[in-house]
Amino acid sequence: MSEKLQKVLARCGVGSRREMEAYISANRVSVNGNVAKLGDRVEGTETIRVDGHIVDIRSQEDEICRVIMYNKPEGEMCTRKDPEGRPTVYDRLPQLKNSRWIGIGRLDVNTSGLLLFTNDGELANRLMHPSYEIEREYSVRVFGDVTNEKLQNLTKGVELEDGMAKFDRVKAERNSDDESSNKWFSVSLKEGRNREVRRLWASQELTVSRLVRVRYSEVKLDRRLIQGGWKELGLDDLNQLRKKVGLDRELREFNPNIQKETAQTRRVAHARIKRAVKKHKVRQAKNKK
């Protein structure tokens, strides 16, 4: 049976389905030597190239899905390469032999906490698609006078520049000091629009001074995981995540290609980060001249 080309490429870990659609539109994909176009379907016997490189087509039954959680520090970008040379979340991730990590959603440079990565483009696409209403939970420190009226506005809905938005839940955290102008709240929502959490609080003339994502769907950030560290999801969590978005085939094994995080891999990742920071500082110094 044939499948859409972008879906096959996504499943092979080349990128998310949306990214693959953009690649096809930009004439970066060929099938049996012919430039591909949106709408093309393949059966799995073709020679597919992306940017001239042959893609290893694996059937869905043979593909073994992987998901890792990453504890993002502030200051890292959620892009593979940053034009300004700043460190990115991909600098610290383990290497894959036959595919690459695809980020499930993003966090802005000043937000820390849980990020999920997978080698399965179809899973990434579904977990980010609004139709599946995947809940995200954040711990947020807010500066300003937080009144009951403002909290009600945030759960009823406010008009932002890109449409109506709201939190599904807002709850004061126990560690908040009633006398302090900075208070911690737990908030959840089912959208992933750009800087949506910060913009919602800003609509009530309140400033977010710290923002940490602590949960994505049913996956919670492991509090023992150091910032800049990663760990792989177990099979139970992985299968629960897949079932959440309608991928019901249960996985029973892991791909042996992934390496476990060790002291050596942390040192290698740290060295990459140091080089990126150094390049960024050099570039900033040149721009000031």
C-alpha cells in the first residue's frame, strides 16, 4: 500500500511531517531521481533522497520509536543551529545512527524545563497537532498584584493578537509567599502558541519572572534530572504516550543504537556548549565594533 511521501519521511526520523512538506515544496526531495511534489505517494521500494542523501526507508512495523526527556536550562535555543552561535538543546542530545531527534514543541530561550524528543516524525506531529489537545503544565513565578478577577480572566479567556487564549487551570503553589510580590502558580493549557503563557499573564499587566515546563501530556519532568541532562522514557510511558495520540501498536523492545548518558558523553556535550558560547561572545563583540 502506498503512503504520502511526507509521512514516510517523518516516520523515518528525517523531520516532522510539516518540516517534510516544506522540504518537498522547496524541491529538496527526489523519488527515483525525479523531484518530488506535494501529494506524491510511495510504496517503500523507491530510492528517496533528501538534499541528495539517500533515506533509509523502514516500514512502520520495523521502526522502533524512541522518546527522551530533556531538562532544558535557560539560555539554550530550540533550533538545530543558531545564526548567532548560541548553544542549542541539540548540542547535548545523544547521537543516533540512522535517524535524528525531532523536538516535540519548543520552549523560548528564557524558559526552562521539560522538552521531549523522538526519532518518530509521526509521533512528533501528532503530539504537537492541536486536534489531539495535549495538555502542557508549567510552574510560573509572576511579579505583580494577582487578584481573583485577573485569575478569572485567565481561565475564561482573553483576546491576544493571534486570537482568544486561556488557561485550563490556574492554581497557586504552596511555596508562594503571600507577602511577596513574586508568587508561584501552576498553570495548564492545551495549546503551544509562541510565548502563550507569558502573553496571557502580560494581558493582565503581570510579568513572568520565571517559567518552567513540568509536564507534557502524562510525562512529568523528573526532578532528579539535572539541567542539561536527558533520560529515555521507559516502555510503559512510551506506549502510553503513543496511545494518547492514536498510535495503538504496542512497542516491546528498544533500539540498541542509542547510547546511555555517561560522564564521558556529558563532558563531550559540555565542550560543545562551551564552544558555542565562545563563538556567540566573539560574534557579539564583533557586532559592537
